Amino acid sequence: MKRILIGALFALPALTAMAGDFTASLSIAPEWRTDNRDSAYFVAPPVVPVQHRSARQDLGLRFRDGGFNAQGTLRVLAREGQTPEQHGIVNQFYYDGDLGNGSGYTFGRKVISWGVGFGFRPLDVIQREDRRSLNPPPLTGVPLAAWEHFSADKAFTLVWTHPGHRHEATDFRDQSLAARYYRLVDGNDIHAVARLSGRHALEAGAGITHTSGEEWAFHAAALYQQRYSKTFNTLAESGGGILAAANPMQEVMRRNGLKAVLGSQWTGTSGFGVLVEAWYDAEGYSRNEWRRLDALTARQRSLNGMAPASAINGNVAWSSRAFERPNLLRENLLLRLSHDDERWKPALELLVTPRDGGRVITTRLEYQSDRQRVSFGLRFLGGAADSAYAQAPIKRMAYFEWRLALL
Amino acid sequence: MFKNALALFASLLATLIALPALAADDIAALLKRADGYRLLEESVRIETLVESYRGDTLDKERRYTVYIKPGRRSLVLMKSPAEAGQKVLMLGDQFWLLMPDTQRPLRITATQKLLGDASTGDIANMTWSDDYDGKVVDEVDIKGRRCLHLDLSAARPGVTYARIGLYLDKASKLPIKADLYVHSGKRAKEAWYEAKTVDGQLRVMSMTLLDDIQAGRRTVVRYQSIVALAAPDEFFNPAALVRNTLAGW
């Protein structure tokens, strides 16, 4: 892979001679994590591998010629205690064709983002992007065939995602038929989406974005899911035994779920901005669901000395997968303060989970020059001692990213 | 002595008579003539180079392709490596931004639409007659030219500048200079227009913006080509920003 990366770098000048638009960028993004050793969910290595340090090095390539679009990443991923991994990723590879009269079609792997919102986007029924990642890599699209029609103020899109797949175990391979209607009405963006799939059955929702004056923007969106998923520890939910011999974290499909977001953003001429957003995600845990998991974990910890440590640690490690969801709780509030003076972009974010008093503080600083972008961020998880975020096995995170536009 | 006083009085009287006549003049027609030096056709594609200077040192360059259509519709495609793939759509008072990594048009407010030292309005708005109203307040000499001084106020929300002091060559109505005021009432920039004869027609081919807020900053907006071209209406649909490469346009 290293040879491929070096070869690709040397080949860049030749690629620029090709017809079409070709861009390339190089990025180096180390990330650091600090354990929360006070958490009942913290399990030391080797049961849960330590990843205090990791680094992502990407050579991003993008090519566009007419309707043909390709975006790929050559990645070297190094994690503490592990052999570096090399990946070749096809982020997007699609063809946009024109049928005339404002109609067109698309075949291939494409990123389709339909969401309304900043911290949470319920209407992203196809891309399902984790908006709370600290420094996410470029998005990878989904295989699809689509037909679109545009007029001056309306748009309609019909998409068949993951054609031919029958795998319904995850959202990422769930074959579906989805539609989006967009209309610009009196300066308001109106969105409506619907999706039919084997995993979620019917999902339908709508959203609006409205600007008021020159400084205020408001947005709202809601999505109904006929079926939605949650991953529970069956021991916690059933009140049965204390230790399981096999992974007790089971995905459960429930009926009639709701996802919703409501937000407002103010941006002043000075470049300062304030965003306030509240959202509800039925796929997050309720306060009582966390209490039951906390109680099970406490019971498991109380067996220290009475049961094999490997059994206790293994069970706690399984339970700690509950922290992998983007939204740990259903109810969330986000406050974001930012400033934009073109080159420097500082931001401070406070995420609060009002049901349990948890909080996540994130600071970011980005510098952008003609060809380079440098960004740095810190995230602190905490809040009330029994809140989900305060009990997360990770306490602090930091990242740095240097990105260079090569072409 | 009496003759001189009489001549002065007559001159003052003529000016007093002439100014109301100018004020009563169709200001829209005056602005239309001035607009004609910047935008020869209603639907155009403009290749724009923006050079930002700190003192006399070139700080950065940005390239934009701008599509303009009647109805206050503009689409800006950013071409420089640091911004490649970004698009800004302006529909009247409404703005959308597309970042290439997100593939999702983002609704932005008027105050979020700044593009570095030159605002989107500086790049995408090539006319005054649709957005401003006002009157001729006096006549002044600028660089040896007799100029009409127009005091213009925004006739609609969402325009980049709330007030403009515009100076037009009295004879030709060619734009010479403008004082650009933001909504707080503060003068933000001073604009100087440079015209050249292209294809036998006098055209504004560059604009130099002197920043009042950040002293020593100078931005030169060069219109490298202006081609009459009417891109299809659906290209100006916010939902179509992701799809449209405008290849061939």
C-alpha cells in the first residue's frame, strides 16, 4: 500500500493532464483518547484493546468528467498496539446522466444527504451519517440507481438503494426504495422523504428551513419509523441472571419510532454565530434503560472475587457497546458558539442530555490557507456522576488534522 | 463686483434648479445605464479572478465562475484548490451553500455568505437597478471627471450593502467609485471601477475594493470573461446543486 501511495503521488502530474476535473489532497489526522478509569464500564486490556493513540493518513482523489464522478481514498490507519492497516476506499463512483427536460438518472455509489439539522439529521434515511463524530473521515456513498426531476423551484428524487441486496441485518446493506420531494415555497425549503425497506418497513418524514432577516435561520424536521432498532443487554431488560456466557447485547426491532430536530441559528456580520438545537432520537436509550444497564453493571462488578474476572470483564465489555450509538440518550440539547473570519474558525460546542445531566464539551479551531487546512479539537465527556456521558469508558478525546490540497 | 455676484447667484440658482431635476430624473434609468457597463446581457457567465492584497503583497487568489440570470438569481462555482467544488446559490434574498464533502445544500443567512475579502454580493451582484433606490445628491470632481453623486439605499432585504454612495461619470454614466456601507451604517469598503474598451464597447473589467474595517487590505475583482449565456432554470434550484456540474455551460 505504501508503494501504491507513493506511486499515486508520482502519478498525480500525469493525471492532471487528463480531461475533466481532477483534485487530490493529502491529510494526516492523529487522534488521542484518555480512558475513564472511574467508569464502571471501563475494562482494561486485553479484554478491550487500548487505542489511546491512532492516526489516519489519507490520500484523497477526486475525478469528474461530464457526468462521471469518482472519489477514492488511499488510507493508512495506525492504531496503538496494532499493525498498521492499509485500505483502498471507493467513496463515490457514479454516473449522472441527463434525460432532458430537467430529468436525470444516476447509477453507482453516491453520497446522498437529505437531512435537515446540524447535530442530528432525522431525514438522512439513506446516508445515516453519525453527526457526533469528533473528526470523521470523508463519507462513503451507497450503491444506488436514481431518477431525479428538477424544475426552478421543485425537485423529486426516486432512489433504489443497495439493488439486489437481501441483507437486512444492518442499515448499511438494507435494500430500499426511497423518495424525496423538495419545494421552495416563499423562501422556505420544504422537504418530504419516504423510504420502504425490509429492515425499517415504512419511514416517512418532513422538514423545513426558514430564514428570517439577514441573521436568523430556523429548521425543523421529523421522521416516523414503522420499525426502529435498539441494542439492549438482555440480562438488564429481562431482569434474569447476572452474567451471560454469550454476548447478551441483542438488537431489538421496535415499532413506531420518532426522530425529530428543532433548531435556530444566528449569525452576525462580525462572523460570530450561535446555534441552538434540540433533538429526539427513539433509537437512543431512555433514562430508565440506562438505569437498568447501570444496575446490571453494578451487580456484575459486585461479583469481584466471587466470579472469574474474565467473565465479569467480558460481560461489562459487552455492555460498553451501548456507548457506540451516536446519541446515548433520546433527548439532546446542543449549543454551539462559533466565529468565522475566513482563515480562522474557532467553535465551542456544549451537548447536554437533560434527562440525566450528562454533557459533552467540544472545542475546535481550524485554520484555512490557500492550499492547507489545519484543525485541532478537544472533547470532554462528563456531567452528573450517574449520567451516561460521565460513565463512558472514554473521558477525553483530541484530534489534529493537517490537510494539503495537492491539485 | 455686481456682475460677479450676479454670475455666482445665477450659477447657484442653476445648480439648485439642476439638482432637483436630477433627483426627479428616473433614478432607475440612471442605474440601468450604469449597470450596462458591468452587465451587457441579463443572463451571463462570468469568469472572475479575485486577488487579495495585504499592503502591496498578494495574499491570495480565488477563481470563480458566476452564472447570472434575471430575477436576482446567481450561482457561484468556486474553482480554486482550497474551495474546489463549493457552490453558492443566491435566489433574491435567499442563499444556499454546497460544500463538496457533505453533498448537502446548506441554507445560509445573508451574513453567512461572505467569500473572504470580497463578499458573494461583490462577485455575484453585477447590477444596482434591481436592488437600490435613491437620489442624486450632488456633483463632484473625481480624478478629473465630473461625476454625479448618488445616495442609494437598499430597496429590498438581503443585499450585501445597506447603503451605497455611487459616483457616475456625468456624461457617460460610467461607474467610477462607490462607498459601500453595511447595515450598521458603517462604511465597510470603497470600490473603484476600471473600464476598458472590449469589442468596441466600454466595459467595467475590474473593481478594486479598499477595506475600511481591515486597514491595508485591498481586493481586486477582475472579470476575465463575460459571455452571454442563459443556463437552464433548474440549475438554480437549491436541490439541484449537488447534481449539477454545469459541464458544458
